[in-house]
Amino acid sequence: MTDTAEKPVRVRHPEKAKRPDNPIQRKPSWIRVKAPVSKTYHETRELMRGLNLTTVCEEASCPNIGECWSKKHATMMIMGEICTRACTFCNVSTGKPGALDPFEPFNVATAVKTMGLKHVVITSVDRDDLADGGAQHFADVIKAVREANPTTTIEILTPDFLKKEGALEIVVAAKPDVFNHNMETVPKLYPTVKLGARYFYSMRLLQRVKELDPTMFTKSGLMVGLGESNEEVTQVMDDMRIAGVDFLTVGQYLQPTVKHHAIDRFVTPDEFNTFERQAYAKGFLMVSSSPLTRSSHHAGEDFAKLKAARDKQQAK
């Protein structure tokens, strides 16, 4: 970014300012994690800093950061660290983003090579300010990573590209190995949890990926503990299967600050196990359902299982 480029501006979004304080509940024993202290964790952190890269691990306060970074796994968050939306579950800053970094595709590819990643997850903030929502930048990053790391499989976690005609086609044409777009929650909670998004538009996005490229794996995730019923969760599973989604993740919502959406309840491990059984029964090829499940947690290992499951299905 040059000195004359428009700088990103963090602002306190009006909707966030109006939110009442929601006390953060004490976590039950099954979702407490150790603080990150390993040498490899700090090496990964310094690598990201040196290449001017942002990770969703830090920006979204992921509880698994210690484990993942200690294994030199990191989820790259492209297009800056300022989001144009203010979803009540998310800890990423809201404001006016700056210009795209033209060196970011190269830097992401360099990080993947330096870390020796066999599988990389690339996500982004929402960029409603861009004509294509950042679709071409996604494609450029995918191309750069693939050219520098031809054996690395690439998983993307995209925004919804709402009202950005042709954006999805640009990203799918870049041929990521996995296309992930998280539904996040059930329809009734969209107006208070996923601000600016539309449930059926997001579901249609996932379906459209399969129409554009039937061979591409699709993936989506849900948070629970926001005020949904278990029956509503299983209905979303049904909608996902109609859209052809291959891989489902289900994890516990954890409230980042008192200004974020309150936790309705902590879902028990037994309930997560039930979600997993139900999802497999509905035909998902791969399911990850646990309190600490996140979209990119163990993504490489899960991709290998996903591919094996499809190969087995196709061999029948």
C-alpha cells in the first residue's frame, strides 16, 4: 500500500455501540483450552508479522490457536483486517477497509511454502465496498499459492458476495479444492446474529458452486448455543443436503466480549455427538461436530477423510 492509498479505518459500528452489555458466562470444563506458549507458536506468529499477513486465528480469537500454531497451521485472512459488516457473533473489527495489498497473493504463497503446508485454508473479511466483493483477489491468491506450492490443497472460506454479480463464478473458476461458506446459524437468528446476510441467499450460493463445478467439494459450518433449537439445526442440515453440501462443521459459539451476542447455553458433548450421527445419516460425506470445532480446525486431516469418503462412495 502506498502512502497515497486510502488507509483502513477502524470504527465503532453504530450497531455495536447500541448493543447492551451481555456478561460473559464461565466456560464449562469441556471447552477450556491451554494458553499458547510453545516455541513453534511464536515462530508462526513472527512469520505472519514478517510477511504482513493477517490470520483469522488471531482476529476471531479462535480457541484453537495454541494447538494449530504449535503445529505450524494457520488460516490466512486476506483483504485486510477491517470488515464492512458488524455481525454480532464476530470479533473482527468493523470499519472502512483500505486498498487491497497487491503483494498479498505472493506473501500468502510464500507463507504456505515456508510453513510446508500440505493443506491451506484462506478466508477473508467481507468487502462490500469492492465491486466484486474481492472475488478476483481470492482468485489471485489461489493462483499464487498453487504456482508456488503445486502439491498443496487449497480450501477457501468466503463471504457471501451479496449483490456482486459474477463474483462467485470468478472464485470457482480458480479451482480451489474446497469451497466453504459458513451458514453460521439458523434462519430466525440471521437478523440479530449475521447482520447484512440473507439465509436463503447463502444457501443458494453453496448450491450454485455445485452447479458450476460438480466435482468441487463444498463445506459449511454452524455455531450452536445462540438460541436455536436442535430441531432448527437439523432443518439447516436438510437444507444443506438439498444444496449438495459435502462437509458440515458444528461448534459451540463463544462470546468474544460483552458487546457481542450473548451465549444462550453451552451445548453438551453428547448433543454434539448426536448432531454428528444425524448429519452422517442425512448423507454428509464428512462431519466434524464438537464444542471446539471450527471451520479450519484439523482442515488438512479432514480433507483427506473427505476425499477418501467420496472415493469410496464413487467406487460403489
